[in-house]
Amino acid sequence: MLHYRLVQPLQRLRRRGLHRSPILWVVLVAALVEITSHASRFRVPVPERDLDTPFYSVCQEPDVSAPRENAAIVMLARNEEAEQARRSVESLERHFNQWFKYPYVFLNDEPWNETFIDTIRATTTAETIFDYVPKKEWLFPDWMDQDKARASIKRQGDSGVLYAGKETYHHMCRFFSGYFYRVEALKKYKWYWRLEPDVEFSCSITYDPFREMARHNKVYGFTLALWEEKRTCPSLFRKVSDWKEAHTIPSTSLWKAGLNPSWLPWPLRPYLGWFSHRDRHGDSWNLCHYWSNFEIADLDFFRGEKYQSLFQELERDGGFYYERWGDAPVHSLAVNMLAEPHQVHHFSDIGYRHDWYYQCPANTPGGQLPESKTLNLVNETWAPEIPGGVGCRCECDGRSNRNTASYCHHRLRAPVSVSRPWSAWFVGWIF
């Protein structure tokens, strides 16, 4: 189909003899030069060395006496999710927190019942805090026409937009985009690790991620990068890019890694800005985002003046309800815009599953500390060790590292990675 669309106009020109016109060739060459020049502005330089490597690629003896960071593990859940929450806490305790004892903060938009509290406290000996999200920070903003918002939510649900027919899902996305770090129980913390109900960890995490994030000047850490479902947020990128331009935020290589330049010449290019997922210049967002149900992040990044200004701009627009803007693309676009590439960390050594998506590192050959009495209390057997592996006693099969398309992972890792598969950039050019 694409080949037909390109060839048919050329054949018409040839029949009319216009291919012999020097003016036409000058225009075509000028257009080609302009397009190439425009696309070159989006080039992401290849670094001289990998700028983001695993903090550790072999098992460590957990240092239970080392100082702790001012951090908490945070879960938003409901009373009826007690069993799913228990499974997540049990998995994280087994693979990490039994040694490091970071507190858990559980958030709910309703008062907690005793069943949930007792279930969690029977699962961990770490401090547990059960807090309540104020209605003002959970429900519709005061200025919004709720009937109009609910009608929009219904239309989105009826048209099959993923999760968009659930009012509570819209509330959750808005809360995690701009309010979770304001909750009273989190005000004293600098770092947070987001934990969802019914997730599973499959590798031992024998070092302190919070401490390593602080030591290496990181602000955001993730495990998986995915495409966003395009119908959830058709106007989000335009709103964010307009805010970026209004505040004269320079484009870093991380921001450029999330974009695909338009291949139309000026002055036609800006007309593409009328379409979704494009900025006013006609260039497009590639829809790649960090999957935020796992994130370890510096809360001061979200509390910062620039992120707050961006969120308030998005809040005033109403897209958290009139569309289904998710916290994952909001966080991702903000991180890519406001953080330096080396400040974003991929936890390639953490085995993680949520729903049907997973990351499964291969185990490091010779790095499993088989003599460790501490680690042997967790597991004495593990998946095969594979050359190039970075995992510690991972129980999953590292021959299948992840079950998601690699495009977004490679695109968002490009600014810090020497390895750059050509297929990731070719797919971006095609689509």
C-alpha cells in the first residue's frame, strides 16, 4: 500500500513530462535537504561508553548494618485486595525487604478494615503505615462538570479504550500523576518504591536500590518500557510539548529519544500538528513510556517547581477525565523532559512480573554466592547461569528476558547505551 502511494504520483508526473523540469528537481532536492536537516536535529548521539549499567551484576551479602535512605515502599490498594497485596508484600519480603526493613505505606481512598491490616502485618515485620487519601485529592477537581466528565468516561468505555470506562481508574491516574507525594504519610520521605497488588519478584535483590540511586545521582528507575495505547491520550503529548516550549525547556537526548521527526518538508510539516500525538511543529511522540507500576524514584523530582507547574497545566485541561491520561505517560514525558539521561536507571537485574508482562534477568555465571548462608535461607537452587546475565539467584527462565516488544526499551535506553539495534530506529521511521 505504501509503495503504491509513492509510485502512483511519480508515474503521473512522468506521463506529463514534468520529470524533465529543472524547477521541479530543484524543489525536490531543496525539500529533501530540508527534511534531512530537520530530522538531524532529533539525532541521539551514541555515548562513548554505557552511562547506565547495573549497580551490581553479582549477588551481594546483604549489608543489614548499612545506613538506610529516607525511603518507603508505597502501595495503593483497596480493602478487597488484601490477598493480592499480601502476595506482593510476601514476594518483596522474600527477595529484598526481609534484610533491609524499609517501611510500607498503604494508601486507600476509603478507611482500611482490620482484615487488610491484619493480613499485611502477618506478612512482614517491617513498619506498616495505613493512610487515607483525602477526597479532594482523589475525586474530580472542584471546577470540573462531573456530569460531563462521567459522560466522557462512558463514551470512552463504550468505544473500548483500555480501562477508560472505569471512573476509579481515572481517579487513580490523576492521583499518581500529581497527588500521591502530597499524602501526609509520604511527606517525610525522599524516596519511594511503588508496589502494586498481585505482582511477583523473581530475583534476590541483595543491595539497597535506594542507596545506590542516591549514590549515583539517579532520580527515576524502571524495569519495563512499553508503548502506550494511543487512544487513551490523543492530546497529552501536545499539551506537554506546548508547556515545554512555553517554559523554554531545552531538548535533551532523552527527550529526542521519545520522538519521531516528521518526514514532510516545511511548510507542510506544521499541518501535521492537527493530528494526535504530535507537537505544533508536526513531529510525533513514539508513545514509549516507562511502565510506572514499578518505579523507584526521588520524590523531590515530583515535588519540584517544574513538575508541579506541568501537572497543574495538565490538571486545568481536564484530560485525566475527558481522555484517559495515565500516570505512566505523564511521569515518562516529564522524566524525559526534565531529567538528564544518566539520571534514569534501568533495573535490568530485577525480575518482575505484573499482569502478563515480565522482566526476567539471566543469572550471572559464577556470581550466585552458593556459600552464602543468608541467601541459602531464601533459595538453594536457581535458574541456569547464562553468559551476559546480571541476575542474582533468579528463579525465572532468563533465556526469555522479557515478553514485551523491545522497541521502546531500546529507544528510551539509546541516550545511555552504546548498543543501538538498527531495528528500533527503522520501526520508528516506518510508523
